[in-house]
Amino acid sequence: MVKCAHAWASMASKTSEDVPSLGQVKAALLRSYLECTERGLQYSANWAIELASGIEDDAEVAGAPEAPSRSPQLQAELCQYYYAQSLHRLGEYRRAAHALASCQSPEAFFLRCYSLYLAGEKQKEDERVDAIGPDEERRMENEELLSLKRELAERAGAKTLDSYGYYLYGVVLRELSCKKDAREAQMMSLSLQPLFWGAWSELASLCDSREMLYGLSLPYHWLKDFFLAAASLNLSLLDDALSYYTNLSLVGFLSSSYITAQLALAHYHKKDYVSACGLFGDLRRNDPQRLTDLDVFSHMLFVMEKLQELTQLTQEVIKIDMYRAETCSVLGNFYSLRGNHDKAIAYFRRAIRLNPGDHSAWILLGHEYLEKKNSCMALEAYSRGIAANKQDLRGYYGMGHVYEMLEMPHYALYYYKQAHRLRASDPRVLLAMGLCYEDLARWEESKKCLKRAIAMKDPEGTAIIRLA
């Protein structure tokens, strides 16, 4: 595990003036909230204000929050800009973009491009509802991407893009599968505005390996530890993630719902369900209306076969919001535990309609199709889960399991190897690889995998029987 020193400690090794107080951190987060809200970046704004509200109560804000920084050109366009903001909040993205067609300020340019991007995403999802079959669904794409890429690239070449413009440029490049260029765009965004969480979060999702993560030339800022923690969790570097989040909780973020949820997720992925359940319990007591990540909690209750607790959770989330992807996933797990796989499939599909990028819902849908012996649909669901998140071994393991059931050990072994690459210490994956090697009469490889599974404490004791 990489030795993790939190940002405040690392800053202290330089000069005491560089160490931000919790009051300064809270003021910076409030400023980021205002700037992101001004540009319609609701998720980044919510992250900033949630984190600020979780800072210890005795930390006073260092001065009044500054007004969002604005370019001189915006003053002449303020009325049009406010009008477009209003339309953007109402979800009328094309009208918002049209209202800003003649505006030249960086803020108006970003809001216009961002509105066009969201309009393209909305149109894509609307068409996907009417798509016939998975092949037609896959062909759906955001029609605004290429024109946005040209326009943003032109401004990037002229060096007139601001931090938020580079962020959107990186998002567009990622959607067009230009991941290297997307990383460079997000790095440029952070060099101009290191307080912008959206760029940090996007960069974390673009890191494919530990070497890539720690090879980045990151700006020197206290948000760097939040980024490293999130990226470590995405890459299943669970010990690193726990170390970062634990340190962050100790320097003033102990009451933060976000930090508590991330710690719970890290313990969940380590299969430390007792610790994860305790943290989710704390989260629900402190923030009882929060639905984010409760689908993971429901899956943990499903694995532990705690029907009573899962029933209670289901009743609570329905009262909060019936039409949230997380609620539908909770319902899917509830019906699956009760053995009603048809209803579970219906709710997981609804979760995907509400949030097509929910890789976990795709994987759970694959599990349900597998229970129904529908191998074709299970493979489709698992492949969509992998496409949404290539760092979740459950998708690869599910694909391997389906091919193993179809008596296609070469295919199964390929996917099990991908799962093993993500988490080399998982005894289930090692056992599955050992059984595939056995089916292929590759005895020595089979023995090695089975021995490693035994060393990793295979919970069911199957590996030692197969080895014998």
C-alpha cells in the first residue's frame, strides 16, 4: 500500500502559511459551490456544499464567501445569461443554448456548449427508450459531440478556454473514446482551477491503472487527497482508499456524509460487511433522506440474506423517492432475495432507464437473467456493465460464469483472467480459473490456482477438494 500522508500534513512540511485551516477550506468549498451553480454543474455544486456542511461545527468560515468570479465581457450579457440559466435549470437545454448564441463571454460559451451536450444526451436517452433490441441501443449516440469537439478544440488551440471549458472538452473527448486527450484536457482544467471537483472526478474515472494514477503530474492542492482516494476506490486499491479517507475523516471531515459513504463502500468492496453495515447505519441516522449509495447497502443485505433489514430499507426508500435509480435497485434486490426474479428484472431495468450509466444495475440484471437461465440476456447485461465500468470485477466474473455454464472454458478463462487482473487476491476468481484450467486439461496451471485459492482462504472449501 502506498504510504498516504494527508494534504494538511504534506503542506506542513513546506510552510505554515500554506496549510489551510478548516475555515479556509469551508470558504473555498462555498466559493466552488457558487461557481458550479452559476454554470449549471449541479453534481459538482452538490459535492462541494455537502462536503462543506460536513466540516466540524467549530470551524468558522474564513470570511464571507466570495461572489462567483466573472469575466468583464459577462457584464454586458448578464440578462441573457440569467435567462439561459433559468432555462437550463428547467431542462430546456436547446432554448438555453439558443439564448446564448450571440454571447462571447467564457461563462456564456461554456453554458451554451454544456446545454447542447445535455440536450444531445437527453435526445439519446429518449431514443433509447424506443429502441428495438440491444444492437439498436448501442448505436444511439449524442449527435452534438462532433460539433462540440470542433468548437472546443478551436478555442483550446487559441488558448481562450477557461477551466470549465477544458472540463467539458475532456468530457466530450472521453465520450468519443479519446481517453488520452481527455486526461490532458482535465489536467489543463485543474491547472487553471484546482478547486473544481468535476474535473478531479472525471480524471479519476479516466485512470486505468495504479501506475497511471501515481504517474500523473497533479497540481499541488488539498483536494488532491480526495482525488487520490476516489481514484483508488475506482481502481480497487482498497487499502489505499481506506487510508486516504480515514486520514481525511481525522482532519475535520468526520461528520461528512460523503466521507462516511466512501468509507462504507471501501469496506464493502473488501467484504468487511460488519464495518460497512455500521457505517451505512451511521449514514442513515445522520442523513436519513439520502438515497445515494443505498443500492450498495441493499446489495450487501442481499448477500447476507437479511430479509427483515432489506424489507425495512425498501419501505423507507419508497417513501423518500419512488422514481430514483437507487430505489429501483433496492426493490430489485428485495424481490431477488424473495425469489421473484421477474419483478427483480423489471426493477433493475427501470433503474437502468433512470440511470443508463449505472454499471451495478446492469451487473445485477445479469445475475437475475442467469437465475432465469437466459444466458443470452445475461451476457448482454454483463457486457453493458463492463462497458459502463471496466474496473468492476463482477461483470467479468459474471461473463466467465455464463461461458462456463455454456461449456466454453476458453472464453470463460479469458474473463476470469480479467477479473483476476483487477483483484488478484479474490479466492472465488482463483477457484474459477483453476476449474477452467482443469476442464482444459492444463493440470499444472489448475494446481497453482487452486493452491493460491486455498492460501487466500477459499470460504467454501471447494478448492482443497478439487486439488485433492
